[in-house]
Amino acid sequence: MCHPLLTKITVDKLERAYLLPSKSSSLIGSFSIDVSEQEGIVHSLFFIATKRGKKYQTEFVWSKISQGETDNETIQLVDYADLFGDGQDEVVAELQLYENRFYLIYERKRNSSVWEQIFEAQAPYCE
């Protein structure tokens, strides 16, 4: 029998990619867990993992354990590309807050498996 929260996990987005300069496949994914139908509390996870041998190794993990509906945050992949023409892909993601959103750019440090945020811009929010 599985834990009750496992049935509440939603795969918001999961994509397989080849992030330059790596020749190995990567998984970029975002997941959420709705933990309270009445309160609207959602916990979130965003990750980047790259295949090393037969297994995927996480290179970047972001998570948010929300305390209430107005505390919810999610990050989802927008796209990836070599934005600077240096042979290395950057990952563009959207950070969604309760009444706000930001676009983020992550870059893998050269010759490394460490990702760091290099850009953040607030986007206009309209519903």
C-alpha cells in the first residue's frame, strides 16, 4: 500500500533534453502535491538531472513546502537554448507565485554539474 500523498502527486512538466555541451540526456521536471483541498496548499519540486552511466544524477533541485495558499510557489520549464552562443545551453524557467511571476535563467558552470541562477525578471501579471 502506498502513502496517501503519492496519489496526490501531479507531474506538471517532465522533459527529456540534451543540454549542450553534454552528450548525455537530461530530465527537467516539475511536480506538485496538493496537500489540502480546503486550504489550497501545494508543495512543489523542480529539478534537473543528467544521465551518468545507467542512472540519472540530480544537478539542480528547488523545492517549496507551502504554509498556506498565498505561500504557494512553483517553477516550470519554459525552454532551453544556447542563449549566449558559447556552446552551452541555459535553462529558462517560470517562477509562479500567488499573485506574481518571474522568469529565471539558469546556467551550468563550465566543466561542472552545478547550475546557478544568472538572471531574474518580474513579468506582468494579469488574470
